[in-house]
Amino acid sequence: MKFFAPFALLAAALVSASPVEKRSDPFGIDVSSNQGSVNWSSWKSKGVTFAYIKATEGVSYINPDFSSQYTGATKAGMIRGGYHFAHPNDGAGSTQASYFLKHGGGWSADGRTLPGALDIEYNPSKGSPECYGLSHSSMVSWVSSFSSEYHSKTGRYPVIYTTTDWWKSCTGNSGAFASNSPLWIAHPGSSIGPLPAGWKYTTFWQYGTESHTDVNKFNGDATGLKKIALGH
């Protein structure tokens, strides 16, 4: 996941995005091994109530800090979940979903676990095809394979983290997933901007950074966030 503009400069724009009515928009963060040891109590004191933690990448990487980060978020009383960084050129979608599920990506209806998230964005490997060499239809099939496998094992469809630009470029702006998967859009600044096809709103919005950590908002209130965790 990419780092964006400073959190402090954006805090005044808490509800200026797409919500039709004013809401509390709970704060969250997402972390990976880049953050290492996270001061969860400090984030909690700043109003952060949920977190997404990188669990896996492709079919061979496990975040070495996942367990400690997940435990830390839990002890801080946060609603939390895992995310998987996709490499669509390195194994089928179903294979990567299974790998994710085996290493922290699971879900249970305990009211504090967010459904697993599929982080799918431009290929980070320098000099490699930005869409991993897949055609629009092949990319849609890959995401469908991941989504179907995750759903078959958990009863939940994964949250999809992406940018509108990548989604248009690499899926042809497919609207195939909007009816099932919550959207987690990455877009820096004080407004969300256009969304990928099919989604009328975003559930999570990654809009900036503080202390080299991505910050997010949930499009709703604390009760709505709890419902997401419960599977309602």
C-alpha cells in the first residue's frame, strides 16, 4: 500500500467526502512489516478504532510482524482484519486466497474481525507490466477466483482495496464485484474522487498518512463498523 499526504493536513476534512449524511466516520490504520512494532495505545488515543494488517503477499510471503501486530490491535480493543497483497502473475486467485486464509486472513463472526481484504494495485516490481501481464478478462477472472475461494471458506466476500485508476486500466473498469465485495479505495486528499464501476460508495477510504502509516476512514458510524465485523 502506498503512503499519501500527512494526516494532520487532512483531519479537517473528516466528512467532506461522499457520505450523503453526516456520520462519525471511524478512523483506522493499515500496517505491514514496514511499521514493525506499532504503538497501538498511541493510535487508540488518537481515535483509531480499526486496523487492517498485512498478512501475506503472493504465494510465498508472510508478514513476520503479523502476529504481534494483530495481537497488539486486539489488546488495544480495535476491530481488526488481515489483508493480502496480490500478485496475479504468481499463482491462481484461488491459490492465493487459500494461502491468505492459512496465514492470518480468516474471518469469524465475533464482532471484532473484519473480512479479509484483497489489496490489488499496480505491479510494484520495477520494469514489470503494471497489470502483471494479464488482459482485462484474465484479471477479472483472477479476482473472481480469489473472491470465490475466500467466500467458499468463510461465507464472506473479501473487501477489495484498489485505486480507480488501476481498476480501469487493469480490469477494464469491471462492475462484476460491486454487488458482493465492499470497496476500500485509495485516494489521497480531501475528497474521494470517482469510484470504479458498479460501486456507489466506498466502505473504507485510505486518504493519507501519519508517521509513515496509512490512515483510513470507515464510511458510516461505529455501529456500522461493528455490523461489518459481524457479517450483517
